[in-house]
Amino acid sequence: MPIEAPKKKRTLLPLLTVLFLFSYGLMTVLIMEQGSAIQAQRNLIKILMRDSTELWAIKGKAISDKQTAQAQAQSHAHAPSAQNPSSQTPSTQVPSTQGPQSHSSSRAGKVSKRGSQVPPMPATDLIDPRRSLHTL
């Protein structure tokens, strides 16, 4: 009977060690790439925020210039009528023949309050019936 040499047990420890080190290396590369991607996004956000701020400043200036131009146009439109009173249409109101009395002054206040109107509600304030909440 020949003597058999004991078989060596093959362990997977060296292979597992190599795979472990390789996986940690890949994870380190992934973390570094994510850091650079996050930094690039942060820089892009800063650039876009600066551009957005400039754009809003330009839009605000354009709106204020437009309002100023409209105000100037209205003042120019009203200026000739003030300089040329003969071109105005005659008033259809009858001048009051009564002297100043206490009840007539309160009456004038009531008339002006009654004449003022509430502006219409904007369309954005209207409720959309499709979005109303129905509960039981």
C-alpha cells in the first residue's frame, strides 16, 4: 500500500483578499468621481445663479424704464390739455347754488364713496373646480 501524501487544502483567502482590495479601490475611485461631479454641479449652479440675478436685474430695469416711459407719455398727453383750456369740452354739471352747509359736505363724501368701484377679481384668484377637495 503506497502511502498517499496528504492533499493540500486550497483556501480562497488570497483570492478574497485581492477581490477585497480591488473593490475598495473601485469604491475610492467612485467617491472621488462623485466629489468632482458634485463640485462641477455646484460651480454650474453658482454660474447660473449669477446669470439669473443679472437677467432679473435687466428685466426689472426694463420694466421700470417702460413704466417711466408710460408715465412720461401720460404727462405729455395731459400737458397740452392743461396749457390749452379752451379746447376742453364744457362741463355738464350744474354749479351748486347753495352755500356751504354741513349736511351737503357729508353728502358729497357719500357720493364719492358710492362712485368708487371695487376692481374685478383677477383670474388667478378664481378657484378651479377640478382641484377642489371633496371629502365625505
